[in-house]
Amino acid sequence: MTSIYFIVFLPLLAAVVGGLGNRALGNTVVKLLTTGALFASCLLSWPIFLAFIGGTAEAGVVPVLQWVHSGSLNFDWALRVDALTAVMLVVITSVSALVHLYSWGYMEEDPDQPRFFAYLSLFTFAMLMLVTADNLVQMFFGWEGVGLASYLLIGFWFKKPSANAAAIKAFVVNRVGDLGFMLGIFGTFLVFGTVSIPEILAAAPSMSGSTIGFLGYRMHTMDILCILLFIGAMGKSAQLGLHTWLPDAMEGPTPVSALIHAATMVTAGVFMVCRLSPMFETAPVALSMVTFVGAATCIFAATIGTTQWDIKRVIAYSTCSQLGYMFFAAGVGAYGAAMFHLFTHAFFKALLFLGAGSVIHAMHHEQDMRYYGGLRKQIPFTFYAMLAGTLAITGVGIYWLHAGFAGFHSKDAILEVAFARGTELANFAFWMGAFAALLTSFYSWRLMFLTFWGRPRWIESEHIQHSVHKTPEQAGDDTTGGYHPHESPVSMLIPLGVLTLGAVFAGFIFNPQFLESENFWGGAIYFNEGLIHAMHGVPLWVKLSATIVMLLGFVTAWFAYIRDTSIPGKFVEQFRLLHKFVYNKWYFDELYDFLFVRPAFWFGRKFWKIGDEGIIDRFGPNGAAWLVEQGAVVAKKVQSGYLYSYALVMLLGLIAAVTWVMM
């Protein structure tokens, strides 16, 4: 267990040394330090995970230091290691280590590499602190740490106004969710008298059915607490309503997108709900909310993904949709299935993002898929890696052989368990999830066909052709317009290769432990064995539903973007209003701008002009300065510089003093 110290604190040490040393150490030293620390953490994490898989490890708590002892509030800084932590450790450290290595090639030309790698390591440390937390305050420390690191990384290119705006947006939207999380922590301490997670979970069943005064009403205690905690999860994991920051986060470098979407930050909300699953099981209203919001997010984000042209935004909305699957799995009580999809999703989503980064690198930072096409021959390694990621996210597999890519095992299990649950909300989640699976297949293959098949439309991109320095040989090449897409350097291809293995095999290898082994979880999450048995008894059409809709999505995308490329244009023309509504992200940004942003700016201007300048400045510093100025004018007239004038004043003063004393 002592290795957990190195797993958690090596990234912090690397971030501090690399960040403070910065250019004094140089690019290569900082990159070696941070990347080496992450690979060391990764190598130490896998034995812990495999020990839990093999049933040879036991959960434990490793103390770090005494922290807060104030009245009835007592907690220490300690690192909790159990099966749930072990899963998150391998996800975080594996993806982060590969992202560090990938960034060697992707950020090679950036002048500020030490700062970037230090931020990456800081991000990883914050997430590790979150998942190893033994109490809610420590979890909140990591929770806010990933928020800070995301702000720094999304706005890394701070000279771009759009990057600054995206970073601020992510920070502000997450503060809304974090307010709910803080209130949930305060309320939990009020009810249980402790912030220790094991003590809270042990006492939670005894609070089932109890009520508490809230906003003048008597409400179920556990429902209130869990809803507040879930609001925090909605912000961090970009669920419907608090999702608007996630697509804009694409303004950061592509490795940042992979890290945020695959291994850190957005998975924090899912982890928190699963960590506190015994608590949520006593709150049926809160679980219903989790189910509904997850299912609604799942379909909402999938619809938007079908219309976007930016390759990173398509994958970003895909992440939002997949997180919806995880939440409604938790909402119906299948926490193991939620964590299994989190685990497999980390591999294929990191693969898709890093693959998209390789495409962008090859296309000289062009992100519009309308200027791609025919790239499978130009960048074959990237093509096959993204093909594996697409097969994984769409859930390609053969049911009768129980074999398939990662998403086939985890996403299909979520649909089956939702159907098996049998409640109205669970059925709603099943049908929304099935339709979202169809859309996932469509937009994923749309991305592949637009990028790697068809004619090379990048010849028509002025951005690509005119912003690249061309050799005389390239400039004279009429076929390509002067620019040849090129494969990424080895440092970028190695992570793609490793993640491809995860996208292919992770689901098949670890399926039994995540879904069916209560011994593996060992009490780390609430395990509903009856629900798992019911999942195996669902009708055959339910088990095949994900495969059927996957094939429908593939065939639809093939007809629209390979067979007859005029179909998308005709569809948009026929359903112009619907397409405009979906393409503009259901107008959530415009709605929030109208409801919150503009009123906030209006009030800000009023307080500024009337309150600050008109009252405070006028009668405060400005008023005092005016009085001093006028006093100086009067005093200046008295100061004539003549000796007889001063003598007269002194005499008059003396006479006035004597008169006052006598009277």
C-alpha cells in the first residue's frame, strides 16, 4: 500500500519542479521529469488494480498527515485504496501518461512547453487526490483542484480571446455545480456529524425515511442531500443544464481535451455518485433525478453531435452523451455497469481525441471536417487507430460469441440493465439510450467517412494551402494544391497504438469483474446482485437492440456520405428549422445569455456607474480629493510670502487667544 504515496505525489512533485524550474530547466528536462513521473505512477497503479481483479488485495486507508481537528469536525488527510480507487488509478495514470508522451510531438513547436507539462501533471495530481479521498473535504479539495487545472489548460493559449472566454466559461459553470456540492457536504455534516465517507455510508441506511426542514418545508433528508451532491456532479460531468462549458473546452490543446474527457474532470461526477452509492440508494427521488438527467443528456448531446463540423466538437458531444449512459446506469442501481463504461470509455475516447489531434496535426491545425477527405492513404496509422476507436464507441461485437470491442460489452450492458430494472424511468432511459446508440453510430461513422474517405477536399482549404511553407516541389504539385498531409511523429503514434489495444480488449477481458463479481468490488460500491441476474434474463431483442441500431446508424451514414453525398444537403433543406435548432445546440447558450449573462452585465453596469462612480467615488475618494483641492486653493491665497503678513496673522492669533482666556 505504500506505493500509493508515490502514485499520488510523484505528479505533484513533477508539477512543482517543472513549473518553478520552467525555462531554467529547459523543455527537454521538464518533459522528461513530468512524463517519467506519470509513467512511474502508471506502472505502480496497475499491480494494485490487478491484485483487486485477482482477489488478492484488501481495501485499506493510508494516513498522510493530521489535518483538521476543530470541535466536532475532525478529519485527517488519508488515501483510501479499494477496488473503486484502483479502477480510477489505472484510468487516470494510464491515460495521463500517454497524453504526456503524445504531447511531446503535438506541442513540439509551442514556446511554452514547461508550463504546459507542469499543468498536465498538476491536473493529474488533483484528480488522484479526488479519487483517493477518505472524506468529503479531501474529495472537495481534489474536486476544486481539477477545476483550477482545467481553467489553466483550457486557457493555455491565453493570447487567444476565444481560449480565455472558454476557460472562464468552464470555471463559472462549474462554480454553479460546486455550490450544490458544497451545500451537500455542509448538509451531510449537519445530519451525520462527520465528513468521513466510510462513517457516512455506514450510517446512511438508518437515515432512510427521515425528514429535515428545508426552505420552509419538511423533506426527505437523504433526497435533499443526494440531489445537492448530484448538482455538483452535473457541473463537473457536464450533464444537461450545466453542460455548456464542455464543447468550448475544445479551445485548449488537443491533449488537454483527451485528458479532460477521458480520464479526469468529467468522470469525477460519475465516480462521486458511485463512491456514495450506498447513500444514494436511500434516496429514491435523487436516483430518479440521476436517471432522468442522464438519459436526457444522452440523447440531447447525441443529436448535436450529428450536425457539427469541427472534429473535436463531435467527439466532445460524444463524451457528453456517453457520460449520460454512465449516470442513468447509476440511477437504475447498476453502479458496476456505470464504472465499467467509465473504464472502457477512457480508452476509446482518449484514442479518438488523440487520433483527432493526429488528423489536425496532419492537416496543419484545420479542424473542419469539410476540408478533410481521403486521408486513410495519407495517414494510415492514424486511420486504423481511429477505426478501432469508432468500432469501440459504436459497440461493434457478436452477441453469440460474447466478443466485441470495448463499447460492445459496457454500453450494451447498461441498456440491458436499464430494461431489466423495469420502472417507468428505467424504460425511458433504455429507449433514450437505444436511440442515442443509433445516433452515436451515425455521427461516429459520419466523422470517419468525412475524414478518411471521399475526395481530398483539403485541396480547397485556403487555411491549409496558404498558411503552410511549401517547398518548390510541393508548390508545383497541381494535384494536391501544394500541401501533403503527413503522419504524426512516433511520440504521438505510440499512445495511439497502446490505446487501440485498450479499445479492442478492455471490455472483453474485464467484463466479469466489473459487472458480475461482488467480491471484486468488496463493498466499494453498492452492488445489486438481483439486478445483475435480471439483466441476464431480458429478452433476446433487448440484447440485440444495441447491435441493430448500431448497424442502422452505420448504413445511414454510409448512404449519406459515401453512396449519395447529396442526401445531407437535401435533408437540411427539407428540415431546415430542425437542423438549425440542433446545429445551434438547442440554443442553450443563447438562452443562458438572455437569462443570466445580459442581466448580470446590466446589473454590473448599474452598480458600476450609479453605485461605484455615482455614490462611493463621488462622496468617497473623489469627494475627499475635491475638498483637499479646494482647501489647497484657500490655503494658497493665505501664503503670500511677505513677512509682515505672517506677523499680522500671528498678532491677530495672539489677540484672539488672550481674549478667549480673559472672557
